[in-house]
Amino acid sequence: MSTNKEQQAFGSLSPAVMRASTVVFDSLEDFVQRKKRQPDGFSYGVTGTPTARLLERRIAELEDGQHCVIAPSGAAALMTTVMGFVRGGDHMLVSASCYGTLKTFAEKWLARMNVEVELYKPAIGAEIEALIKPNTKMICMESPGTVTMEMQDIPAIARVAKKHGVLTMLDNTWASPLGFKPLQHGVDFSIEAATKFFSGHSDVLMGSITMNNHEHYDVLRETQSILGQQVSPEDCFLVLRGMETLALRVNAQGESTLAVARYLEKHPLVERVMYPPLESDPGHAIWKRDFNTNGCLFSLVLKPGPERAFHAFFDALKHFVIGASWGGVHSLAAYYPAALQANRPYPATDQPVVRLSIGLEGAEALQMDLEQALAAYGNALSSK
């Protein structure tokens, strides 16, 4: 027989992980009306369980938004947003420095579906108005841009878009909502790769789409369902847990990143550091005006050298792990060869790019690691 104590409600600081594919109902009427209860209700596991809704609410609060839809990855969040609103015959403007998967999707898939795709110069502002056509449906932005860190004047672009009735979406992963809140600046959809800062531990894939317009939310919840963009409740739990330390990690990693970037800026083997918080960066004024955090990601161009010199640099790294993602507690280094830059519209450089993600190892240890890696690079430059 249960005691009164055993019957008391269970409480926990840790959210419950609620798994489900089939959702059951108390009556036929509830079952018949299930679709009308969307997007916040539950009809099938593909649109989430209470665990997913809890995460969506917390992300929406952080973004100062009204609604949020999560997706299985940052890329999925980008594609879901586009697929929800862009149709054949529409014109879509995409930043040339945005996430490569989005550009590929636009140019190789949407263009074949009669969508007119136009890549625009990344460091743009109100002058984007000259590119808008009567059939322009959406502007896809990312600031700073992936790899080469170009800054866009997001508020200016959003004002122009509103004037012409064009939707806007921004990949805001670099800053996170702690550093920049797109919805406050007139952007329609704020996209985050929760894989990065939100999760923080390099062990989960997820993306989020946050907005204020309820009609847009209806469309995207339906799009999530139609495309089968379900998210595991276990992954939701991991992101919820990661968000508990989000502010601490973003601030600590940002401080170390600025210190490491300043060190590299003065190194004789470094030709250029691409990092808007540096006063020398072309996008610094916009970053200073609009952003509140330093981010943990930046890129650098080394003095020109042969491929073997870059191999020597990367092979010498000890604290930095070679990998393409970022935002976790471990520092990462990635390599983007010159050919990739040359093939880009509006390239920021014609040289190879090294991208660094700064973790929580401490700025001094990372600087020492980079010092000896740069020494290896220098030795390779001087050898025949």
C-alpha cells in the first residue's frame, strides 16, 4: 500500500525525457480535433513531445521571441525555414559568405525547382535594396559570415526587407542570442545551430528557428511535420542541460578568443586575422554597435606558403583538435584551401584560411600551442 509520502508529486531540477512516436487520446473527439490543436499541441512524435516544447520555450525566451521550432541540425533549421516559404517562381537573395550547405541547397536544388537564386556581396547593408525584385521572397543572412567573418548591417537590411514585404532569416549561431537578438532588429527568423553554443559539448546535432509571427509559426510547424524533421527527446535533454551553462561558457570563451586573436594579430607569420571584435577588422564598427559578445570563432590568413607548411602547422598542434565544427569546450582548428576561396563569389582572400574555435583550455595554453605550430610553419617555409 502506498504511503502519503510516496504519493507526493515528484520534483526535479532535471527535465523529464518524454519519448513517443504514437500519441494517444482520451476520446474520438480529441483524436479528430488533434490537427486543430497544432502547432502547440501533440498529434504524432514527429512534431515533438513535452521535452521538445520545453526546449523550444526556453530558446524562444532567450531570443526574445514568441515561438520556436527545433530541427535535427542547424542545417535542417535553415532548410526548413526556406522550404516553408520559398516556392517556384520566387527570387531568393543569399549571402555569399553564409553556411555552405545552404548555398549548395539553393543553387543545386532550389534553382532546379524554378527558384531564382542570387548570391549577394556579404558586407552589405541598405544597398541590398537595389537587388530586390517584385518576386523576391526571402533574404538569407549570416553575420559574421562563415569562415571569412564578413559583417552585414542586419538592421539596415531588415528595414529594407520590411519596406518591400520580403522575409528575412539570419543564421545567428556565431553570436548566440546572448550576443545579438535578431528579432529585436526586425529579422523574421532567427536561426541557431544548437549543435554549437547551446549544446556546448560537441555531442549532439540540433537547430532552432525562432520567430514572433504566429502565422509563420503555423507554417513552420507544418513544414517540420511534412519534412519529417523530428528531434530526439534525449538530444533535447542534452541541449537543455547545455543551456544551463551557456552564459558562463560564452563569456569565458569570448575572453580567451579575444586574447588569442590579439596575440595572433601581432605574429610576424600571420598576414590577417578575420575577427570583428578586433579594431583592425573591416566589420568592427558594426560589431561594436550591435553585438554584446566576442564569439569563440575566427579565421586567419598566414604568410603565403606551400601546402607542406600548412601540414606542419596542423600536425604540430597539441591543444587544438583538427575538426570542422565549433562552439564546444574543446578548441578546434580547420583548414580551407585557396581553391575554395577562389571559387567563391566576392572572395575575401585568395589565400588558404585557417579557422580556429576557442574552447575552455585557457588563453595562455592555446597561445603556446599556436606559437609552436607557427614555428613549425616557419621552419617549413624556410626549408627547401
